[in-house]
Amino acid sequence: MEYRDYQKFGNAMFPRKLRVYEDRERVLEIDVVEFSPASDSPTQSRRRSASAFQVAPCKRSGPVVPLNKIAPEYPEVARMSRVQGRVLLYAFLSDEGKVQKAEVIRSAGTALDQAAMHAVQQWVYPPTTAVADTRFRPKSRCR
């Protein structure tokens, strides 16, 4: 799951955009238009799952362009087998703009996936600025 575009509601931050992936394919996208308190639910502190993590919202005026972009090397095994394709990766960046974690969303085969992953993990983006209060300490930042 991917959560983005956070908005403050009460004492917490909630995502306005949610994406759900199954087998690395996006199967659901949700845009939250309005937050309102549930009338049948007591107002109490909600706890997030231990496996969940937060991504801080960012202010971006447009597409983010890497400062340092390494092209993937075409694997010899793929060249010999005449395998080609496009690999779609999803990457989380650190505050400094380095790729902290990357996942294959659409595969083109193991060799091409690994080559793309190796290249993207070397990319460097401009540093990010989170839009949140000082108590909000996410593990990852914008992509």
C-alpha cells in the first residue's frame, strides 16, 4: 500500500491518496475528498499496525529530476537470450535524496529487474522537505 498527500485532521495526519498493489500491479486508487468524524465511533487514539510505516508529505512544484542518474547496464544473459522489456520500480528516498528502498512494481524478468534496481539505487535526487510538525518522524520521504 502507498499513502500520500497527508492532511491534518484532529491531532493526527491522514493520507488523502491511497494506492493498493497486488502482485506489484496497482489494483486500487483512492482519493479522499473530505474528512469528517464518525458519529458512531468514540473519539479515541487510534494505533497503527506494527508493520505499517508513514511517508511524510512533500511540497513539490513539478516532477522530480535526479541530480545523478545512472543508466542500467544491459545484462549479457538478457542480450544472449534476446530478452527485452521495461521495468517499473517504486522508490523511497531519504531526506538527503538517496534511494533508501526500491521495489519492482512491473517486472521484465529477473536479469533486467536486477539491472534496473542496481542502477536506480545509485540515483541521487534533490533533498526533500517534509510538511509536518516536528513530532512526525516518518521512516521514508517523497519519491
